Amino acid sequence: MVREDVIPRPPWALPSSGLMLGIRQPPEPRPNTMPHPIVKTVASSGCNSYLLGCPTTRRCLLVDPKVGQESVYAGLIDSYGFELLATLDTHTHADHLSASSRYLGEGVELWMSGDTECQRSKRALAGGDHVQVGELEFEVLEVPGHTPDSIAIFGHGLVLTGDSLFIGGLARADFRGSDPALLFDSVTERLMALPDQTLVFPGHNYDDLLFSTIGRERQLNESLKHESGSQYAKALGATEGQGNTPAVDAALACNLERDPDLPESPPNVAACCASPTGGPAADSIAEVSPEEAIEVLEELVASSSWVDVREPWEFQQGHIPLTRSIPLSELGFALEDLRATQPLTISCRSGVRSMTAARTLERLGVAHGPKNLSGGILRWQELDYPVEGEHVS
Ligand SMILES: [Fe+2]
């Protein structure tokens, strides 16, 4: 499923060189206008990678990089003015090829659990360790079960769960080395003990949702409603190793190698989670046309209920007058504010990213009947409706 439409590059972004890894020197740090991390999700065939950036130092961590997505990461690193500090693999992947060896070849450190059998040079992490990304500090949490070396990182109101807790489910536990009871126990003991408002960014999602919260998963996640790990394992009925198809084994072998010979764009190997997410049905989010929206524009902007989720530089270049800019990368940090401004109208460039935002906010219970601007600002401009910004004459 496509989560992003085409994101225009900001005026300051420069072309990347070499392998398009985006590790050139960044621009000078800009003033701190965001007291929270910048979290940029890159979704590719159900696999999520994350750029986790410090808003003051512009250093960033690339979590679970996937082979074939390097140019996407490089474009975002350029666009945000980030400097890539390290990559982090939340576990030894079996469903796709990790790009960590490519970044190692460019001098970018790999962070990974010390329990991994991966042969790559790495900073070995253990539960309780703290990792620094610029001025941001995150705690490493061990969440074994999907694999023995699964970790999550927690801090600043969010947790990147890797393959452990998903939105509406848990990770698969039918690979060699998987342990469904341990997965349930480590998630309930380590992740579900986090504050309810903690944002949950999972390693996979198949339902066009951006994130959840610990509190919402406590309410809605059916996999967590078992009384114990052993009950969950019994209900799951998974047999250890049944998920190890030849393709999975080939991907795993590659991800264990020190210097693998990686293809440019490998096909996906397997889905890592088949659990239903319980997200809103695809057609449950109402669309509003620009022709309808302009009739009530004054009313919408007066209530601060029209949100534009494009990147900050897209908003600066041209936006619908008086609409609010809350980029997708910051949406999770504005939930209380958004909860107070209902019903929401959400827009982006073409209507794709705003639909993701609407679905995410609806499932969280933050938005009630949000409306998605069909065709986005592109359609709005075609109709010659008012736009203001730097690139508007
Ligand atoms: Fe996985």
C-alpha cells in the first residue's frame, strides 16, 4: 500500500552523491522550534523504516533500513537537513534485506542487539542501555519472542517497537527461534508498562496507519487479551520454524552475513505479521471536495480544525489560507490539541497522506468523522482557489 504521495524536495535540498545514502554534511542546525523528536516513517510493502531526528542538532538515526529504499532515505535526510549518525536494526530480519551493510560501507555505524548472530561490525546493545541521538536519549528495551534478539527503543513519548507490538496485533512467532509465549510476555511486561500516551511506531503495518498508542493497544489489541504467554501461544497454535520458507531462509542468511552482495531492488520475501489491525474500513473516511470545502472555509479556519499534513517546506511554499501545518512527522505530538478541534478537515498535496492521517486519528479515537480533502491542494489550485505562501504570485 502506498503511504506517501510524491513529496516535493525543499529549496535547500541538494542532490545526494555516491550510493544515495544521504550521509553528506547537513546544513547548519536550525533553531529548536520542536521540543520533540522528528519521526519520519518510510513505508514499503508493509515494512516500516524510521528516521528519528533530533530537532536541534539535526542528527538522526535510521531504524530498520531496507535495501531498495536508500534513495528515499537520502532524499529525506537531505530535505530535513539531517546528519545520519547510525543505523539500528531492531532484530535480524527474515522478511526483507537490511541495508545496514551498505551504510557500514559508507562509515555509518550499526546498532543492534548483542544477542544477534549477525556478523556485521556493530555497537552491541542490551536492555537498559541508553543511546543518544543528538540531544535525544532513548532506552533500549529487550522484547524477544519474534526473534531472540528483538529490541525496542523508548524515549521522548514514543517507542519504536520493531517486530514485537504491532498496531492491533503482535509479530509473527513461527520462525526458527521464535517463541510466542516469550513474545507475549516481553511485550506485556516491557511495552505495556509504558505510559498510556506513549506513541507506538511498529516495524510493520499493513493497514495504512501511521502509529498507535500504548493506551489504544491496551483497549483494542486482541492479541493482548490473553491471560498469559502460554495461553497466547496455545491460541496461536504456531509451530516453531513453519514460517521458514526457502525465501525467508535466504533473506535471513543474507542479513547474517558481514558483507553480503546485495541486489539493488530485491522483491519482498514475506509478510511479517498477518494480524488484523482493526483500522477503519477503507471507505469509512469521508471525503470533502474543494468545491464543498470552500463554502465553509471561514468556519473551518475559525475553529482551527483544518490541518495540512504536508512537510513544513511544502506548506511554506503554498497553502490554503489560515490552515494549520502539522506535518505527518509531528502528528503524534499534537494529539491533545487535535482532540479539542473537531471535526477535523485534513489535507495534503493529493489526498493520500491526509487519508493516512485521518485513518490513524480515527482509530486512535482522537478524530471523530474526520474529512479528507479529495485531490488535495493540487485540485484546489486547479480550481484557482486562494493559496498563500512563498511561491504564490
Ligand atoms: Fe521481523
